[in-house]
Amino acid sequence: MPYEPPEDFLNAVRELSGRVPTPFYAYDLRRIEDRVAEYARAFRGGRVFYALKANPRLRLLERLHAAGLGAETVSLGEVLRAYTAGFMPAEVVWNGPVKPPAALEEAGRSGVPTLVADSEADLERIARHLPGAAVLLRLNPDLPVDTHPHLATGRGDSQFGVLPSDWPGVFARGRELGLAMRGLHVHLGSNLNNPADFAARLAVLERLRERAGPLGVLDLGGGFGLELDPRDLAPAMFALARAYGAELWVEPGRALVAEAGVLVARVWAEKRTQRRYLLLDAGMTTFPRPLLYGARHPVRALYDAEERGVFDLAGPACESGDVLARAVELPVPCAGDAVAFLQAGAYGGAMAMNYLDHPRPGEYAWDGVRWEVWRRPEALPRLWDDEPDRPEPL
Ligand code: LLP
């Protein structure tokens, strides 16, 4: 059964929508705590690194750090954000296909995290700029995972990792370069709901084991879809890590925070073309997931009405792709009524952008009693702050 936000949270959200500008993101901290506890329990004995790209708000990171999680990052900005939230370098993993020299040097000045090398060139750059760093080497398992093509990073034709045939040689090269080669990293992709993908990865790693030899760390990345129970997956992952003599690491993002969050938007008009639309003050710039991945997020009305209808929910952009949901049955709203998009706590506020001079929305968290600001709504003049208002020679 998909998770339904509790009535008291939706009531608090409804009340908040009368006090802060829409659109905004709202999070139920209790759901985050429950999910973190579930993952911590399932992976007890290993280490859980929260993929902060899913929702990088500092107040959230502080809580997850206090709960004992590490941080998975993918840019200099994310590394420094994790440090700002209180994570120590030994609690941070830095992933990604490109880590430019200047970024490696700047991160190094604040402390060297564990690096996930994505290629031989990446290994060489790490060795040059952060000599002796602790490194995992990312494997591309060459598997046709079952998710949106933009989210399938473990396919052989993706740009990520080193193919199984090349992996042992590149790993040995890392040792020659004087790096502390600690283990292996595999991230299959995101929003994986088919347990067969996890099983197929274990089979690839089982085959590689003889050539790879014993390792200190086996990092199996994130990707846990909302329909999966970590208790079903963890035992086989631990068994494989044991076979490698390694500690098991995982990097969930979405699974910890998606269900806790809603995006709240107001309906400003009903309109008929060949379809029946509700026009909202949030769209693709506030919540890009429907446009980018064809994501379908359930919608709840935060108002009542007797009459019901079936609507497409469109945003304020001048693009026909700016539709957040299609064919949704809802009570017929009045102008100013609010709706909530569910499962918006991951890759929602994190991906909001300023295209069309839309300020990024406010983000607020509810602990069951009171609201806390996680991000203030962006003020409009800030959007053109960095643009010279007179000629600026270079
Ligand atoms: N580890 C690595 C190396 C990753 O690349 C990712 C996600 C994760 C962990 C966390 O994956 P999760 O557990 O959240 O699935 N913007 C997209 C999702 C992109 C995920 C990219 N990498 C979306 O809105 O669905």
C-alpha cells in the first residue's frame, strides 16, 4: 500500500497555506524519522550514507547526522554543505564522474572525504591533488535496470563507472598511484522498484569476486524505490559483503525523504481547451520531476466541494510540457484553493530552478506540534543580483 500522509499533517499544511506564500514544500519530520529508523535497522552492522541530493536542506542534514548517518555527495558544493551541517570528512563519500582539480583542492582544504573514483583519469587526478586519499572504485555492472532511462546509471552504455572486464586493472592502478584503495562502489540507478535488479547486481559482483580479491568496503549505492522494503534486500547484500570480507555501505536518498514531503500550490483558474485544466501557481520550475521523468505524483485537495471533476493540472510557464499531473479526479475548486502533490520530499525543492524568473519556493518542516523554516522563499530581487546594471569590463 502506498504511504498516505496522516490527516493531522495535511491539516497543519492547510493551516500553513494560509500563512505563507504558495507554492511551498512541507515535510513531516515524523515520517523522515520512521524511514531513517527502518533503514538504520535493516542495515545495522553496515553504514548508511544519505544521498543529500534528494533533499539537501541544512536543518535536515543536521538531524540525519545526529541520527548517525553519513552523507553521500556529488559536487564540491555538496561536500562543503555536508561539512557545514556538521559531517566530518570520514562521514562523507564524494561520487560523480567529474571532480575538477580546483574542486578537489578546495574540498581538501576543509578535509578529505572518501572519494569514489569513476575512471582511470579520475583516479589520477585524485592521486595528484589529494595524495593518499581513501578511494572506492565505481563499477559499471552493465545491467539493463528497470527505471526511467535518465535514472538508469548501471547500464553498460551509461557514462558511469568502469566495466567489469576493466575493473581489476584500474583498481590495481589506483594502488600504484599510492591511493588507499578501500573497495568497490556500484550504484544501479534511482527509483528501482524491481527486486530482480538488486539480485542481478549481486550476481555480477559474485562473478567479479575472484578477480577483485578481498576488499575493505562494498558500497552498493542508493536507488531504493518507495515500494521496496529494505529488510527484504539487506540480507543478500550483507552476505555478499561478507564474502568480500568487506563492510557494507549503502546510499539511500529518495527512500528516506520522499514520502514525508508535499508540494502545495494554489489553483488560480479552471479552463477548458480540448481538455479540462486547473491552472496552478507551481509548475515545471518549482517541481521538474513530472516533466523530466514523466513522474506521476498523487494529488490531494486541501479544500472541500460537493461536485467533482477530472482535471489536468498545469503550471504558469509558457511551455506545453508544464503539466504536473493529468487526468486527476478532484473536487471542483474555487480560485485560491490549494492542492498538495504527494511524495515530493525527494528531488522536489532540491531541483527547483529560476527559469522564467520564478523564485525557488519556501520549505518548512512539521514535527507534530510546530513548523520550522528549512528554506525561506527566495526574494525576487536576488534573482538578478549577480547581473551588472552597467557595463562591467573583464
Ligand atoms: N548514490 C549515487 C551514486 C547516486 O547517483 C544516487 C542518485 C544515489 C546514491 C541516491 O539514489 P536514490 O536512493 O535517491 O534513488 N533527480 C532524479 C533522481 C536522480 C538520482 C541520481 N543519483 C529524480 O527526481 O528522480
